[in-house]
Amino acid sequence: MCTNIVEHTPLAGSGKGATGWFKVAQAHVTYDHPFHVDLEHALNIDFTNDAAGVDARVAVELTLDSAKNLAAAILAAVDRAERYESGA
Amino acid sequence: MPYRTDHYEGMLAETAVIPGADGDPIYTYFARPLGTGPFPSVVLIHHMPGWDTWYKEATRKFASRGYAAIAPDLYCRVAQGAPEDVGAKVRAEGGVPDDQVVGDAAACARFLRSQTYSNGKVGVFGTCSGGRHAYLAACRSTAFDAVADLWGGGVVMRPEDLTEKRPVAPIDYTKDLPCPLLGLFGEDDRAPTPEQVAIHEEELKKHGKQYEFTMYPGAAHGFFYHDRPAAYRAEQAVDGWQKVFAFFRQHLGAE
């Protein structure tokens, strides 16, 4: 909200938060003030189920470089997974 | 009266639910000196991370200096829970509406002014998004006798940054500012940048407003936040708190 950098995506899967496992329904990706990492702004990803309450949340707060590395690692794993599933 | 070691002092600090904007019940953290007063008052507008420990400490700090102080939970209509979970939800939703914040701040001022121990003067203080909100509340109501905007980002806004919740840049209300303004900023901040602070200052000059700005070298965003080691700047924070209390003492009374 301080930077106006907010992205949202629906998700299907599970996440383990403060109260245990829950169905993850969306991710909110922001570049804004974090709560824990000692940076003015961080790349924050909140995996949430907005219908299940505010504590249905798995949070990560990342430096921009580590966020890029995470995105690349996810895409690389997804690429290998799709080839695995197709038998290629 | 200057404090002496043989003076009695005490404070009451508690959660209080009061009518906010549109009469909605809102949670507040309320702290005041014990005694009959008269006390000046301050409304504290919390920052983006929410109604957190730092703001409750700051509320008690004002009470310890002789102010009846109240910090509304601007996010209480969104959800209840751990402050960071509520704050994350609000962050994802792009904040809370400016109109609602202005209404909550004015409602807090009415609450404070109606107390038997009020001296009739009410200031408003905020940091980060709360600095922006404090400025908006001061410009858009007649509730406040002084405003302290500490590194409020988004007072100057690009047209493309305006949203349904934030439809007007606060700088556009400058002509309506009815009270003195204190502004504390860091030279290394990016929200607001020194250039944006200079634009704000020009607008204040243009409309003949009473203001006092300090731009601290070696400081960025959040330099009062002792719980954020990378942001905290002890020297600038000590000087800044002195300026805040001197400013409110001059315009509201107390101490």
C-alpha cells in the first residue's frame, strides 16, 4: 500500500501456517514494508485462504535477489516436472 | 510544570471501543495521565504494519508527557487477529479508504475533546502511511490544532497512483490546512523522497501555511523505529522526539 506494488494469483494446494495445515487459495505478492526482515521494503509473499481467516497465512519476506532466485527455481522445477509427467 | 522526583505520576492505558467514522465501533488504545487535568490530547495514526507494539508504546509515551493519547486501530473493520496477519491482509487489499481514516481520526478527536480533563486542544501524529493520514485528517477536518507528519509517503502522488481508496493526493488539500504542521523526514528515504518533500514545502509556502520541516542526513524511512535496527537512527530519533514534543507543547500545551 505504501508502494502500490501488489499482485494476486489464485492457487490450489496446501500450506502450513500458525494453526496447522490449510487449503491455500491465493497468493498476494507485494513489494512493500515487511513485518520481520530488517528491510525498508521486501518482496513479500502471503500464501492465504482469505475465506478461512487472517491466520490462514504462510508468509515469506525476501530480498529482491532471493525472490528472483526463488522464481527461477520454481520455473525450473515446474519445467522438469512437466517433462517428467509427459514422459519426455 | 517541570517534572520533579517528588511529583506523583501515574497513567491509565487500556483498550477502548469508541464510535469511529460513520458511528462504527472501533478499537482504540487509550492512555492518559491520572488526574483532573487539564490535559491536551493527541491522536496517533498508526503506520502500514498496523496497530502494533511500537504504536502502543508511543501512545504511552505521549501519556507520560502529559497528553491524553489515543491510537485507533484503522484496520479493525477488516479483521481481528495477530497485528501482522491483519496488516498483511490490508497490505494485499491496497490499504484502507482515506475517507474512513479521516473520519476515524476526527471521531477520536471528538472523543478526546469531550473528556472532562481535556484542555480543548487536540493534535494528530503519524508515521509512514500514518503521517500521510495525519496530514489528510488535519487538512480535511477542523478537529486538530496541530499536526505532526513523520516521513509520510504519498503526500505527493502521481496520477497513476491514485486509487478508489486514495482518490486525491493529500498535497491537493494543502490550501485547507487549518493548523501548524511539523514534518520530519530522512534524506535517504524514497517515500517520501527529498524532492517530494520540497514539492510539499513549496505548496505550503504558496498558501502561507505555518510549518516546520526537518530533513535529517543519514536517515531513511522509519528512523524512530528502535525495533527495526536497519532503520533506527538514535541521534536523529532523539532530536526528532524533542522536536515533536516541543511542537505540541507550543501549540497544545502540556509538560
